[in-house]
Amino acid sequence: MDLSSMIMGAAIASVAWIAVYPWAKLKRLNALEASEKRPDRPDDSDTVGA
């Protein structure tokens, strides 16, 4: 394998990492926030008309 192929592979891998990683973190954050919701704490939908 020549150097240009390795550079191209690294470039493709880094672009894929930049494109996919934030969505994975966002999905994990949404799951964490959903598990933290407690029934004693009202959500924003209860205070819309107040």
C-alpha cells in the first residue's frame, strides 16, 4: 500500500468520525436526560399557560 492510499484512507476515516460521532453523543445525552426526569419535577409543557 502506498502513502497516498494511506492518507486517503485516513482522510475518509476522519470525515466519517466527524460526521458520526456527534450523533452518537447526542443520542446518549438524550437517553441520559430521559432517565433523569423525575415525576416531582414538572416539565416545560406544564408551565406554558402560566
